[in-house]
Amino acid sequence: MQRFVMAIDQGTTSTRCIVFDQNARLVAVAQREHRQYHPRPGWVEQDAVEIWRNVDRIMPQALRQAGITSDQVVALGITNQRETFVLWDRHTGVPVGRAIVWEDIRTEELVAELEKQPGIEEVRDRCGLPLATYFSAPSLRWMLDNVAGLRAKAERGDVLFGTMDTWLIWNLTGGVNGGLHVTDVTNASRTMLMNLGTRQWDPMLLEFFGVPASMLPEIRPSTEISGTTTRVVPGISITAALGDQHAALFGQTCFEKGSIKGTYGTGGFLLMNTGNELVRSKHGLLTTIGYQIGGEPAYALEGSIAVAGSLVQWFRDNLGLIHSAPEIETLARTVKDNGGCYIVPAFSGLFAPHWLAQARGLVVGLTSYINKGHLARAVLEATGWQTREVVDAMNADLGAPTPVLKVDGGMTADHLLMQFIADVLDIPVQRPLVAETVSLGAAYAAGLAAGYWPDLEGLRRNWHLAARWNPVMDARHREDEYANWKRAVELTFAWARSSPST
Amino acid sequence: MPGPIQSIERAAAVLRLLARGSGHHGLTEIADSLGLARGTAHGILRTLQRVEFVEQDQATGRYRLGAALLHLGTSYLDANELRSRSINWADTLAARSGQEVRIGMHHDGAVLVVHHVFRPDDSVQTLGIGAMLPLHATALGKVLLAYDPDLSAAARRRELTSLTRRTIVRAQALERVLTEVRAQGWAGEAEEYMPGEASIAAPIRIPGGLVVGAIGISGSADRLCDSTGRPRATLVRQVLQAAEAVTTSLVDEN
């Protein structure tokens, strides 16, 4: 009887269930989107019950599509959008309001207040993250402050907190009938409530954010979830959970210290494995857990690019210069260079490594010579230079240059962009044969825990190169262009300072 | 001689209606103007929308002529769009066949490689996107020739360059091969481009059947062909499935 591993990828816009075989080949995919709610400007919510119902549909659907039965599934791994969380009643399973999504910025004022509190440096030191709206703790605090009676219920342990991994595992393992209330270290590391050193909830952090410990799940290593489904498709072992970007790092088999993966979708997410060493960034990166297989965690540095593919979407939808996103490359190729034009897409501030929430985007270097082709180039180059800034910061923090960048995500179909990234980093860029690295990472972790794959080396053998872009740009030209980009970025700071309305 | 096809006449009338006056009409207006049942008009509009001859305004629901009508003679599918839509299927083909995969489109009398996936054996390979391949000596090229009458006519008039001792250099022989390609729905080639190498390819179509590109595998002739020198049936099937999957993805997302 042939056996398989299943992954559930609970993403920001949809939830997918994917079945892989032992060669890491994709056997079936089932997917359902869920609604985004924007009840007020800056608020982003999702219905956790809708997401759970979607899982209820796609799991059996994936099995049917693969033509297999549940006893052929040796393990299930769960990966999820990070930081998004939901609160629910332990006795009824009914959520308290909707899930608050990582993109939600309702806590801007609260974050500014907390920033002034004593102990703020200590917070960053313990959890590895700068205080920002998109981590879970500020939004959780907001819920506790704004929903009547919630704090008392949370203190009594009647209300539970969970990131989406926790919510799905609790439901799959029985819900009100003994559901497991657990999370993995990578998801916990994005809440601002976990101590990176002990990898447990930190009393000082809980006190700082005013969060009762009684509502929090147990933190476990990524491959020690140890649950069994009793609902939807009963009898499947849930053996692993990882946040989506951490799963991508694992799926790209970035197991060595210093290896980096970049996922290019709406935004860009770069993670570097720093091995057993907890590196505190001096260059504007986040410290997080890469994954934890067994006793020792692999730490990671993370740099996020807020606007990557979304800049192409903006170019398509708001400027109307192209019909579809891939046409950006066609338009960019109508000219041979950027013509001296640069676009810094600081639409809602700049993320890593600058962290300047007030910065706003700009287009500089306009002359009568510039046409839409140059603008298209500048759009793609913006993602390249932002990658360079993050990789430079990673190399500086680790003290050694990374030899290669492993990429995945929809934008890897953009040949010009991938070549440009190789050129500006001056290292090869590699794309693996399996594009679904997030799901694959969760499947790998789950299969490893269940003994389906023997060890990391076995996983590495499944990684095959689909494309490699080698750097060809002249060094002098590269540094001149980088200097121009940096000047453009500085101008966004100047704009932030001079604008009276911010 | 078959009679005129009513639905095509009606579609032409819809286009003429949209081409005059305000150029923006709702479903009911169009149906009433042409004396069609609403359901019939809706079906015609949906089909015209699918081939991009008509667009529907998202906000008002009204119909207008599509941008594709304005440049009917130029390219119907962007090369980068094709790569983006086909990337997962090309990966799947490489994983299944164990061979390198290319997607080609016609450009300037040659095959332009718009997508390339390495052979999944982790050997050192060079990315071939942007390379130009000869039409008459590759499986990708034969597919493009077989389904484009202008292109194959041009090929007949030109001298066919000999690349190996097996390259087809006589126009008549090429014409026979192209007829065979159309009959079987795929093309093969063994040692016609490079000694020791072979390739298999199949057409990528848009709705209506128009061939916009080709997807294929290439590798050593020993692995791609059986003892009689014919492409292996399993590999041909995998290439056809991939071509079908890409064709479907072009329909779905339009």
C-alpha cells in the first residue's frame, strides 16, 4: 500500500490541502478561499469558523483527488499565516468575534503608547521582535481591553487564544471534546509573548502586554505536535506545525547555517538559518525560530519586504499600464535600463531593515526621456534592491556572506526580476522544482516526525534545481546603481519628516 | 456547402452594435436591439468575453468592445504571461519525465525559448530562456511549423540548414513530417539538432484551437527513444498531458 503525507496550508487568502508522495511530488491539491472583512479603515478580519469549514471540505476533497484513503496518510503537517489569531470559548468552541489578521493596523495608537512604557528594550530583547501592529500581542491586548467581560473569562481559562495552527489543531483533535490546545515554537515566536531563549511564554512579556497565561496554548517543538484527528477525516496523525515562512525555509531545505530563502509573492519574505546560535540583529532584522526538530532549535533572522508583487499589482490596477502582472516583464524589456528612474514603494512605511512607519513611497529621477518601460523596470528593480538591503543586513549580522539565494513564490516566473536579483546580490539565485515550498515544508516536518523520511539528508535529496540565474552585472555598475537606490530611500525619510500631516 | 452558422452571425451583430454609438450597452439593451432572447444574448456575450473580443465593466455590468479586437493581427499571448501560467505544469513534466523542459513560441523565423526547467538530476546546466532554436530541426519548432500555414510556407521557400547528418533539409520531406505531426498531435526529433540528443513536443492552444506555443522535453536519444528510434510512448503521453494542462490553464484564467 502506497503511503503519503498531507499538508494543510492555512494562508491569508485561502486554505489548501496538498498530498505529497515520498519523492516530494505533488499528488493532489484542494483549495478554498475565505472572506476578508474590513469593518473599519485599517481593520482586517477573517471568520475562523469559515476557515474551519473550508478545512472540513478540502481534506476529503484532496483524498478523493489523490484516489487514496485516510489510512494511507502517515502524517499531517499544518502551516499557517503567521500572527493572525482567534479567541474562542473553551466550552462551546464559538469564537469571540473574528480573527484579527496580521495586516490589521487598529493598534497603531496602542503600539505608540506601549513604545513609551518602561521595559520596552527588554521586550525586544526577550522576544526578538520590534513592537509593531502586526505581531499578535498588541491586537490581543486590544481585544482584552475592548471586549466586555473578556479579561475575566480569559483569566478563568474559559477563553482560549490561538494562532491559526492552534485553532485548526484544537478543532481537528476534538474541539470541545478534548481538543489539544497547542502551538509550535515558530508560531509562538511571532506573538511577542515567547522568550526566544527558553522558548516558553515569558512572564515579563505577559505582564507587559497584560495577557493572562491561562488562555495560552502549550508551546511544542515543530515536530512534536502529537495529535490525532477525531473529526473531518478521523485517525490521521498530526505530527508537525510551522508558520508559513518557516515552513518555506524548511521546504527549501535551508538546513545549514547561513542559508537563505526568499519567498516572492505580494510581499517578500527572506529568512536566514543561523543554526543553534541566537543572533540578535544589529541591522534591523527580526530574530525568530527557524524550526525546531527535537531538542535544539534552528534560529533564524528574518527580513520582510512589505511591497513586492503588490507593486506590480498597483502598476496594473492603479496605473493601468499593463493588463496582467506578467506583462510587467514584457514592458520592462522594451527599454535597456531604468533610464535613471527609481521607485521606492514605501506604501505603508518601510520594513526591514529601515523600520520607518512614516516613510511614504516615491518615484525619482523623472525626465522627459522616461517612458512606461523605464517605470516597469523601476518597479521590478525595487524588489531587487530591497532584497539586497535585507541580504546585506543578514550577512553583516552573521559575519559571513551567503553563497546562494533559494527562491520561491509566484514572482519567480519573472525571469528579468530573478536575473536582476542575482545581479544585485552578485550570487546565484536558485529556484527548486517544487514551487509549493510552504506546503512541502509542513509535509517534510510531518513526514520526518512520523519516520516517513529518515533524516534531513533524505529530504535534501528530494530538492532539485529547476532554474539558476548567475550574476552577470558589472561590479562598478552595480555599486553605482545601489548608491542611487540608497539615495532614493533616504528621500522617503526626508518626506516623512517634512510632512505635517503624519 | 453548409449554410451560414447562426450564432456566428449573431456574434458579428453584437460586435457591430458595440462598435457604434456609445459603445457601452447592458445585456437587456443588446438582446432587445437584436431581437434575441436574453439567455441567447448572454451566451454570445460570455463567449465573446472569453475570447477577449468583448469586455464587461465591473462597476456597471455594461459591455464594450475588448482591447484584443484592436490588435487582432499582433500577438495574442504575451510570452511572459505564458511562462507564468505554465510554470507549475512545466515543473511537473520535468519531475515526471526526468528530462529538461522548454516552452517555445515563434519569433522571427525561429523558436524563442520562453521558459526552461532544468533536468532534475542536479547536474550543472545553463538557463536557456531567451535562446533561439531552429524551427525545422527541433520538436518544438516542428509543432510551431505544423500549425502555422504562413510559417511552414516560409520554411518551404528557405534553404533548410543542415545541423547534423539527420537534419531534414528537403522541403518535401519536412512537409511530410508536418502532416504527420498534425495527424498525431505531437512532434518528435532524434539527432536532427544535435548528435546524441532527441526531443518531443506538443502544442499549447487557446480556446478555439489556435496554437500559441509548444511545450516539450529534450535529452539523450537513448533515454527519449526506444530501440527502433521512436520516441517512447510514456514520455509522449506525459508531454501531451502537460500541453493539455497548460491549454486548460489558459482557458480557466481568461
